[in-house]
Amino acid sequence: MKFNLDSILYRLYERRLWAEIKDGIEQGVHPRHVALIMDGNRRYARSKNLPSSLGHHLGREKLKDILRWFYDLQIDFVTLYAFSTENFERDEEEVKELMQLFEKSFREIVDHPEIKKRNVKIKVIGRTHLLPPRVQEAIKDAEEITNTNAKGPTLIIAVGYGGRAEMIDAIKSIAKKVERGNMTIDDINEVVVERHLYTNGIPDPDLIIRTSGEERLSGFLTWQSAYSELYFADVYFPSFRKIDLWRAIRTYQSRRRRFGK
């Protein structure tokens, strides 16, 4: 009888890891909002001697599993960093292919089994007006179709997003209100700023995970990440496994959040 030793060891470790986080999960000691920087698609493809563009398709397939893992942990908000404002500066053909992939993904996501099963509401943040019209249309349809799923978790997808861009847009919006006399400078505080961010109405992320081993946020949720716990996984996104997510949850459970106090 043939068996795979690596697979057996993985399953044993998975059981052990689940035993370590299970009690905390059941007691509610887990993040309500997890944000994920999906990094390393191209480098993963290159490491396998595959075309770099194939890495994005592999990452898209991995995401299907990851969504199920998140919702099994009863996480209410998941934010995915899919495409930054800086990514527009990449090779024209790569950007074009990514836009086609986004359009396809937004068209299909509303029929994703996990989205339907969990009644997930989809929200897209970023300078979406910079995206091709067909992508904008697909985004609008996905948001409208899932808009009634108020009781389920929320999936936030950052496309054409940049933390500095978000801050600039918020400042401009507030400045216009001051200019029109609808608000005074003394009215501006943290609450006012938060109401003008793309994430208005969404709690700040409790945990931010970045794949690929890079240890920086790259402008992701600049305002919202002030007190987020950070976890950097040393694997490329297409290689991200359930145990990598559970390790991040275990690390989160072990930390004492002080919020500056």
C-alpha cells in the first residue's frame, strides 16, 4: 500500500495546530476583520519555470480555497489587496491581462459556492474609475447582486487602491464640504476622516497578513492599520495553505492588544 509521508505529517500538524487555536475560536478570541496582501504570484510562477502571467491565474484559484478557510473561522470581514495604484505602472500587457482576469472574477464570484452559502456581501474599494469600463461594470453588478446579503460576512476587494490615494481623496472630499460651508475646520476629527475613507462603515482590520516573505504594508490601509496585528507568511500566495492561515490566527491569539494604552 503506497502512502505519502509528507501528506501524513501535514495532516498530523494540521490537527495539532487546530487543537491549539480551537478553544480561542470557540470563545471568540479571533479577529473579526482580516486583511490579506496577496503577494508573490509572479515569483511563484518563475520559481516553477512557468510564465509569470500564469502566477495570477494560480493565485485566483488559490483564493477559492482561502475564502472557505476564512468563513469557516467565522470571520466577519475579509479585505483582499488585489491591485494597487502603483500596479498600473506594470507592463501594459500584464495590466491588460489582469484587467481581463478581474472582469472574469467579478462576473463569476457571485456564483461562487462560498459566496452563496455564506450570503457574502461584496464591496470594492479604490479608484475604480481608473479601471476599464467592462471591469467597472462587472464590479457594479457584483456589488448590486450581493447588496442584500446584509446578515452574512463582507468581502472587501481593493482594486486600484493606494493608502495615500485614499487619504488624498478623503482630504479633498472634506475640503469641498468646508469650502461650501457645510463643515468648518474645527469640525474635522478622526470620526470625520473615517467617514470619508473608502472603508466607511467597516471596522479596522484586527489582523493583516502578507504573503511572499516581504515585511511591509506597501500603502495598504494606511489609516486603518494603525493598531492592526501584522503577520508575514514566508510563502508565495499560490502556496498559501490552511496551516499558514491558522499560524497567523495562533499568533494573533497569543498577542495582547493594547491600542496604545
